[in-house]
Amino acid sequence: MAKQASPVHASNRSQFRALIAAPTTPLYLVIASVAFLVSLGTLMVLSSSSVVAEYWKLSPYYFVVRQALILAVALLAAWVLARLSAETYVKLGWAAWVLSAVLLTAVLVVGDDRFGNRNWLTFGPISIQPSEFAKLGLIVFAAALLHRRSRTLNKPWALLIPLAPMALILFFLILAGRDVGTGLIMATIAGLIMWFIGTPMRILAPAAALGLGLMALLVFGSDNRSARIAIFLNPDSNPDLASQPMSALYALSSGGVWGVGLGASRQKWGGLQTGPHTDYIFAVIGEELGLFGSLAVLLAFAVFGFAGMLIAMRSDSLFCQITAASITGWMIVQAAVNIFVVMNLLPVLGVPLPFMSYGGSSLLASMMAVGVLISCARNTPDMRKHLEAKRRAKRTLRRRMTSVMAATKGDS
């Protein structure tokens, strides 16, 4: 006899499905997951950056105060972008691309070199990394362009022209600054966009091969990057260069299940060199908060990814479908690349962990992307009905309150 599910289990499944189907669920999941990652990231920046601050004879709170100030600006930017409509973003598509291209070109002309890459613009005490914002610029531009051409997407030329040349220009500008890590993420974003709209593999495969070939030339054309590949394959070939990735592994392995305690990391004291609060912050999380903390971070990114794809599937606007899926893919792929580097499953690429690593440009660009994602979440059909119902309820309540106040004045 077939075993039937108990009424309690059936009821729980029904409640779970109803919760997932609620119009506000993707929005709340995005907000909750990002809030968790940003909050934990700020706490871990405080824990991990004090060592670097001490080395530079700065206040132990120097980096976390800067991160908190940037976070305040980022939250404001996200709030503003969340209030814009999809139609507004479609109108801003070309402007997003032009601004990205201008800033990336300015980097090549007057930018600063750091860690072997030219990818910074400095304005007095403020430095920005335009390549971080170019990721979002490419997504908004591509989604707006494809939204306008929705009726001709079954034709290859509509997929490739002018999207492919425009994406390649941004890609080449980033690679010209020798930033292979960001170039890899940018190429991945472009590939995801093309894949999401159904581009045939006969087009995607050669484009991917071209991008990988260009990055390989950059890698093996640089002694520093070639050394990174060498120590990834054989850490004993250069113990000095291998000390950072090896220290990251030691940090993860020494954390155990529950970690050594917040602030008690040993590897941040020199082993992780200058990166415990930036690209290697996940290693400090694993050491101080253990497997529990690491899994919590992975779960938060999984929730973000699920919510982002849910927004894309529920949208009736092609712009929001492409934008939500691309922003989600960007964050998940970049997080995976960062974590794989920390786990020594990839060579060092210099890619920050979204929402968590110290860095103003990365945090601001990521939160701006979240603002655009929330805008798309607010514009799904069910969410529009939900928001309109709330507005009607507020108007009704105001009318009733006005009537009560008028009646009270009349009686008096």
C-alpha cells in the first residue's frame, strides 16, 4: 500500500508554496540576504582591518569607519535607483554605456597603477574603480537595447549588433588596464546576458574562446600573473608568493566548526598580507566563525540567487527579466570566483567578495545593482497589484480619518 503524506506535512508544504508565491517574497528575500551579508561584512572588516591599520599607523577603526560612510551613500543610491521604473532605465541604457566607456578610457589616460593594474581614478582623498560600475552599466545598456529589439531577437544580427561590439569595447578597455579578474567577470556577465536571451552556442562558443584567449595572453605576458599560475599549480615553486593563498587555507582549516572567535584570527597577522579585509575576507570569516559562519555566507548568497531568479521569472518586462537575471548571475559568479580563490581552487585574481569585502567602489556598485534589482521586484505584475492595493487602502484610511475629524469639528 502506498504511503500517504501526513496532513501536517502536506499543510507545511502548502504553506511554504504559498509563502514563495506571495508577491513580496522575492523583494524581502533580496533585502534580508543583502542586509545579512553587508552587516556581517562590516563586522568582519572591523575584525580583519585593524591589523592593516596598525601596520600603517592608523586608527584601528579607520577602515570600518570609511566602509560605514560608503555604505550610507550606497544605501541612499540603492533607495533612489529602487524608485525608478523600468521605462526610465530603458531610456538611460545608452547613457550607462557612454558613462562606463568614458570612465574606463579616463583610467587609461590619467589612472593610477595599483598591484600591477591600472584601474583607479583619484580625486583628492577619493579613489574610484570605474570597472566596478561598468559591470552594472553593461547590464543596463544590454537589457535596454534588447528590450527595444524584443520583436527581432530571433535574428542573429539583432543579438550581435550593436551589443557585441559595445560589450567588447568595455571588455578591451578593462583588459587594457591589465585587470584580468574584472575582465573575467565582465566577460561572464556578457556571456550570461547572451545566454539568457537564447543566443545559439555556435555564436557563444567562439566568443568565449576569443575572450579566454585574450586573457591568457595577458596572463602569460606578465611575469607577476605567470607566477600566480605557477604557485597555484605548485606552491613550492615560490613560497613567498604562495604565502597568501596558503595562509587562506590554513585560516579555513583552523576555524573548525564554530571558529576561533570573533577577532581572534591568527592568519590576518601577516599571513594574509594586505588582503584580510579585502579579497581574503572569506578566509577570516572561516577562521573566526568556522564552518558555521562560512555556510551562513553561502546560504545568504544562495537565497539572494534564488530571489533574483524569481524576480526575473515573474517579470513581464524583458528589460527586468534580463536585468534581474544578469545582476543575480554577476553577484553569484563573482562570489564563487572569490571563494574559489580563497579555497585555492583558482589562482589569485583580485576579485572582491560582493557586499562583504572592504572597498568603496565594489560596495557602492553592488548596492546600486541591488537598487535596480529591487526596482524590478517592485514592477512584477503581482507586486504592482499589491502596491496598488496598499495605496488604495491608505487613501481609504485617509478619507475616513478626514471624515471623522470633520464630524468631530462639526459636533464641537
